[in-house]
Amino acid sequence: MTTHDLTRTPPEALRHARRMFAIVAVLMPALLTATGTVVMLAWMPTMPELVVTHWGPNGADGYGPAWTYPWLLIGIGLLLPVLMAVVTLALAGAHWGGAARLMGALAAGLAAFALSTSLGSLTLQRVSEESTPPGIGGVMALSFAAMLVVGALAWAAQPRVRPAEGRTLAPRHVVQVADGERVVWLGTTSMPRAALIAVVVMLLALAALAVFMLGTGVDGGWIVGASVIIVALAMATATAFRVRVTPEGFAARALVGWPRIVIPLDEIESVRAVDISPFGEFGGWGWRIAVDGRTGIVMRSGPSMEISRRGRKPFIVTIDGAEDAAALLQAYLDRAAAPAPNAPDQGGSGS
């Protein structure tokens, strides 16, 4: 029976990484939001009853009470980052890596963006002597700059954690390939059934909404219809893949034929089967690119093939039977690397 050994972050490094993550993803947004809220509450007595709450391409086009801004700041600058932090801590678990570090930086950057836009919008209306304040372009530029700077600082403040190498999963069967023998391994990897059902339900709901809006002439129906097409294409190209291991190497393609990847045998250095964490290592599910440069078809947690390539980062594919598929591909590598048998001595004619 195969024992799955997850690649986990060493305990001491994990504690330090989680502590710094909490500081940048929870404490920093709390401090920024508290500061902005106190400033805006101090401004409330001097603000008009209605202020601009939305700017469009042609200028101000939405109005609301001044207290809308503190609530927006609390929602976007604190509650959303805290939600991101909770989800990250829950899903990453002991698989801590670049994806979790990036989420911490995004949470801090989002808080800085919310603070800058809220204070900047109200400042425009406090200093403007016109009934309609000027455009918000400068405030948005400053807010994006603040998000990038704070996000970069939050990224730098968190440690770079390298997970400890996990034990290679052993194949369930002995895999041997004789000279001249051709063995092919085929498999299919797909999203978990619950996730697939959720996507299908969402697609059907969008389709019903599009039909209703287009049939009744409601504005925006074509946008919902286009969304249905995009979601359907995403399902067809990203929910299931067929995997092949042959003497020529590795290949995988979506059920509709695209996207696909082919890795010839001569481009492969080694293959092993390991357990992975989709969120902790790749930040999500699907055809993913990890922060450390690895790519892969990541459908769920569990056994996966890790293909080390010459001059490129490894490619990962999660699939049942990964242990046997990896063992077969490694057997072909070993056979290709084995020295050719010596040619029989033909001898020579002598006089």
C-alpha cells in the first residue's frame, strides 16, 4: 500500500511564515483602515449631505451620503483582506509557498488601495470650490501606486519558504520495460465532481438569465450571453485532460484537443510521483503557473507526476495512478540512458 507523504514546510519556518503573513494580511489592513476611518469621521461634520461616490468616463455620475466612504473603506480595506487571509491559511495548511506569500502581499496592497481611493475622493471634494469636483484620474493613479508599493513591501517582509522535499511515492506495481517492448499508459484527470457540478449549475443559471434578459429586452443581456460562452469554453478546455505516457515521452491535452502539451523523452531529466497542494503550491486549480515558475495541470490534491525538464522548470499533472505512470516514464528514461550493448566481434582476416 502506498504511503502518501505530503511535501510540507518545516514547522519552525511555517510558524514564522504564518506570523509574518498575519502581520501583513490582517494587522496592516486593520491599521490602515482604522487610520482612514478616524480621519474621515473627523471630516464628516464639514462634508455636505451628499457627496460624489462614483465617477464615470464623463466625470461624477453617482451621489450618496458622506458616511458611505468609511463603510466602503471598512469593507474593501479590512473585511476583504481578512477574508483572503482566512481562506489562505485554511487552504494552504502546511503547504506554504509563494502563492500564500503573494496572497499576503495582495491583501496589504488592497488595503492601501482602498485607503488611498477613499481619502483621495473625499479630499477632492473638500478642497474643490466647484459644485462638481474634478476627475478622479489622479487619485486612481496614486491609489494604484500605493497598492504596488505596499504590496511589494509586504512581499519583502514575508520570508521565502522552501518546502522540505517529500518522499517519492512508490509505484503500486513493478514497472519493467524490456528492450523493444512498447508499453503505453493512459489516464484522465478532471476536476472533483462537486466542483464540476457547481460550475455546471452556474453555467445553467447564467444561460437562463441570458435568455430572460435577451427575451425581455433588458439592457446588458448580450454581456451575460457572452459570459455564458466564455464559461462554456473554459469548461471545455480546463476541466478534464487526457494523459499519455509512451516510449516517445509525455503528452496531455484537454478533451476538446486544446490546450495540450507534449514533452519528448529527450527533454526529460527525471520523473517522480509526489503529493501536492493546489492552493498552497499553485494558488488554485486548473492549468497553473506557480510563483516559483513550475507549471502544471492541477485538478485536485493528491498524487501527481512531477516531470523535471532540461533547462526548464518542472511540469506537474495530478492524476490517479501517478505512481505507475511516473515509474513507466522513468523506465523509458533509464532504457534510453543505458549504454548500447557491444557489437559482436566480427574478427578480421589475417595472412
